[in-house]
Amino acid sequence: MKITKLEQMFDVLRNSPKKTLIAAYANDDHTISAVNQAVDMGLIDAILIGDQDTIAKVCKEENIDITKFRVVHEPDEMKATTKACVMINEGEGNILMKGLVSTDKYMRAILNKETGLMNKGAILSHVTVMEIPSYHKLLVASDVAIIPYPELAEKIVITNNVINVANALGIEKPKVAIIAATEQVSPRMQATIDGCILSKMAERGQIKGAYVDGPLALDVAIDKESAKIKKLTGEVAGDADCLVFPNIESGNILYKSNSKIAGGEQAAFVVGARVPCVLSSRGDSTLTKLYSIALAALTAPTK
């Protein structure tokens, strides 16, 4: 099934084997409420790690039945996050989610060489799936939150990551645009050179399972009329499924513009670890968090 709206993930998950989410230091109402909704909708099973009394208090205040979760008592945020990673490594969960723990401690636990979730040589990147009111389909984008200025080797990983997420959404051969400020290759603009290299790598089969074109400016990547005016042809121009950004600023601006200006919705998570890791922001809506949990569940490996 090709998923064209974020809410369609719910139907796919209800008819799939259920995954288990482990929320690290789940002491806050934002995390517990989002996880509660996902459990009630039949999308996941859930384990909450944190201070048991605090979790019980939040559940009481929010009128949430605490018995629907497995609660593991660990009042220290770093120890709770480390415990979550260890439990996943022991096969007790398929998805990690950030609770009240700070982002730096959350990432530190994932990257820990002894108890973390990284395989040797793996690279983490942040992938977003955006539902933009003015665009005719979902748009998978990276990186908007982890890698500030990805070099070519990192862009290869990011490109493969967006392809994999697009595949999970039912897009068999996604169209990937390598974004730069212009579609003209310029020796003075590294993003254009990287776009050219990635495009040629895909043409030669070094990047598989996708149409990859670049460099492409954003307008010609997602607007058919702009592509026509600039006389750009090919599978990707004007109809991209995926965007690979040249730096974190450009990606983050589009990510936040979609929700704060365009009124769109999105799902986001960190890939590259052994399991998908939900990294929600306090500024994200409850629906965004729910969509992010669903996207992680859709892409999560079985135990």
C-alpha cells in the first residue's frame, strides 16, 4: 500500500504485527499522552521508564489508565535512558522514544559504545516525512536536526536513509532530489558538486532503488512549472518524493515553515541506530508526536 497521507500509517499498523516502544525517562505529560494515544489506537505496545510515582501522578492527572503500560522505575534521567537502550538491545523493544531527558543525554545514550544502539561505522541522521497542504504527496526530507554540514560520505548515507523511509511508505522507486541553491554545477558551491556526484552514483548503481537527480534548486525539485520553464527534464524534476538538504539550516527552515506557516503536519525520527529513535520537540504538536511514533513503528525491525 502506498501511503499518501500520514494518517494512513495508522491503518497499516493496525493490520501489522505490533511493535514495542520504550520511552526513556517518561516523566512528562507530553510523552505519556502521545504514547497513550498510540496504545489506544492499537499502533504499539509501550514501556515507560522513569520515576514511577511521577508517571503515576501524570497518568492520574490526565485520566490515563497506567495499567496499559509496563512501568520500569528508574528516577535518574541518564540511567533511565541507558536502561531503555539496554532493554532494546536485549530484545524487549523495537522503538526508542525521548521523554523528559535532555536531547544531549538522549543522544549520548544512543551513541554509548558499550550500552548504546549503534553498529560500528553507522551514522545517525534525522528523517522527516512532511504532509504539505500545497504539495500533491508526502515529502521525505533529511537532514534537518542532526548533521550540520554533511559531507559527501554522509550525504550518501542520508540518501539511502530517505530511500528506505520512502520504501516503508510504499514508494517502490522514490524520486530523490539533491538540493542546492541552483541546478547549475559550480566549482565554488560544494553542494552542487555533491549533487552531481550522487546523481552519477545512482546512475551507475552505487546508490540503488531510486531515481536520484542533482543538484536541483528547491523550486525545480517540487514544482513542475518551474522545471518546465528552466527546461529541466527527468524523473525527479518537479515531482520529488525525497529531498536531501545541503545543510541543517536549509532543512530546518523548511521543516518549521511547513508546520508554523503552511499549516502542514509531519512525522520525524532519528535513523541509523539499531532501531528508530523518536526525537520529538517540546514545540511539536501532539499529532506530530503521534505521527512520529507511527512512522517509527512502520520502519522498526521485528524483535
